[in-house]
Amino acid sequence: MEPAENPPWLEGPLTSLAEAGDPLAGRLASQLSFLLELDRAKQVLRRTYLTDNSRRENDAEHMWHASLAALVLAEHASEEVEPTRLALMLAVHDIVEIDAGDTFVYDARADKQAREKEAADRIFGLLPEDQRELFCSLWTEFEERRSPTARMAAAIDRLLPLLMNRAVEGRTWREHGISAEQVFSVNASIADGSPRLWHLARLLLDEAVADGVLAP
């Protein structure tokens, strides 16, 4: 996919800024191009349903929800993390799905990593160099799971869909024939970021099985 360009209705004002000698006109143009591209995340649907069961959530909603969850839940990480960096990481972690699409966690595709890396290069490449490096570093850190912050981010990224799915009587699990064994296996990595949150998740899943919400 070709890099995004600013629409004609924005080019005029940006050109006027540049012609007026504004030294940051070019930088602003790149930043606005990136921000307009982010609007496409609102069109990427996930498998998770809203807690009112009305519709599936989109990536933009998920990243907003996860970022706030980071600020709220950071204290439960297995190691000390900086809440703001944790929130920033979760604010950008699924931007690549604008190009790569949402990959269902229970049906991971072999080319997922390559598709998402290509998407990261294109989308973050719209930004000025310093911001591109920041966003790429946050995304890469999240993907590699090598830091306490990344492991906690991954834990939150797993926990939220679990909570939301439990709120709608396991709708996603039932629609896709997902078993308790699969759910426990996929979500066990929550423990890497927060043993406390994983303990809670296991209690929730045990109850879901007992209630017949999740197939044993």
C-alpha cells in the first residue's frame, strides 16, 4: 500500500503555512497525515463484543480501553513499571492492524509477524523521524515481550477481552467453538506480566466453565 497523503482540503492550508515560512509546516503535514490514517483503526473490527452485547468493538476502541486500563492496573504488574509508558505502548500496539487486519488469537496465521512488520514500517513511517522511532520502539517492545512493561501490556491486552467475553456469556467463545483448554492456554501468558491478574482470570474462567458459559 502506498504511503498516505494529506487530502486536497488540507494541502492548501499546509502550503500556506510553508509559504509563510513556518519552520514546522512540513513536520505538521507528516503528523496530520499519520493522524488521519489512524482514523482507519475505527473500521477494523475485533472478535470481542461490547459488554452490552450490541456489536463487536473496533481497534480504536480497544486501544483506548487498554491504555486507560494500563493507568488503572499498572500497580498489579509483577515488576515495577512506569504507567505512562505502559499506556503509550497499549495506545499504539494494534495500529498495524490498519493494514494487517485483526488476527483472531485462537486462529493465529503464520504470516502474522511479517504482515504486521510491513504495516509498522509504512504507518509509523508517516511520522517525523523522532516520533517514528518512538512509536516503532514501543510497538517492537510490545511484540518482543522482553521488558516488564511489555509483559504487563500483553497481560492487559489478554485480560480485557476475557472480561468482556465473560460479560456477554462467552459469545465469542461459543460462536467460534473455543474450549476451556484453548482459553486457558492462550491467556496463561497473563501470568508473565501479573500473577495476580492471572489468578483472577483463572477464577473467572473456572466459574465460566462451571456456569456452562465456556465449554470444558
